[in-house]
Amino acid sequence: MISKTVESRIKRLRYNKEYSYEIFSDLQNKEAVRKALHRMPEHVRFTSHGRFFRTSPKTPKTVIHNPEDYAFNRFWQKSTPSIQNVSSIIQNYLDSLNPSEIKTICQKFGYCTVKSELIAQYKELYKQGFVDIKGLRIELKGRWDRDPIYKKTLRILNDIKSN
């Protein structure tokens, strides 16, 4: 009963906006609400500070990745079509900061999915507290949403959405 109520409320929430458990304050069993949310990984992602946000549920976990669809193959180990995780495809091409590549992943997986992956990637980086580049640890300070590369990538995404 509670899981059906939680699921119906989740489906009415906006994508990529953070929510707290307070939206379920009218439900009596708080632990049952938390368990129900954790049973919906295709709909919900959790943040490091006890909140969650809704993700696009229609994206498959793995797809056949064809490197010929892109200008540059970010999966250099495979030059032929191969099965890849959707998250890794999106994150690899977001890291390139190439607008044409980002436009391609938006067309393939949807703007909301790409944006939720971008948000999840930066939240995870800042939760970890550093970036490791070939053994060199670069400490991350501040908030994830104020990161200059995040802002630049988000600007590219918003330009693609408006066109």
C-alpha cells in the first residue's frame, strides 16, 4: 500500500529537482517510505545529504554503442559496435565538452536523462571530495553546482534544449 502511494507521488514530481522526505510527511511509517524509495532505482537517485531526485525511468541500462554515430570514439578499446552502459556513454561524451557530441547523446537518450547523469556525476565527485588524474589527486572545494566545468556543460545542454 505505501509503496504504491510513494510510487504515484514520485511519478508526479519534476525531473532533476531535489526533494526531501518531507513530501511524505503525511504517511505514518517513515521507514516503509524509505524502503519503498530505495526499491525504485529506475525512478529515484539519492544525494549525499539525505535528499533524492527523480530520474527519467525510460532509459535502458545498456545499449549497443556504435562509435560511428559520434565524431570521436570515447571508447577507444572498441572500434566496432558493442554493448555499453548508458551512464558510461553519457558521462564519457559529457566529459568531452563537445557540443555536437552532447547533442548526439541528447538525441539518443533524451535531455532529461543526460542532465540527470550530469548532476549525478558532479554530486558523486564532490561527495568523494577529489578528482584523481593518473595518481594526482585534485581536491574539490565548494559546491558541485558552482563548479565551472559543470556550469559550462550545463550551458551547452541548455543551448541544445533551446534549439
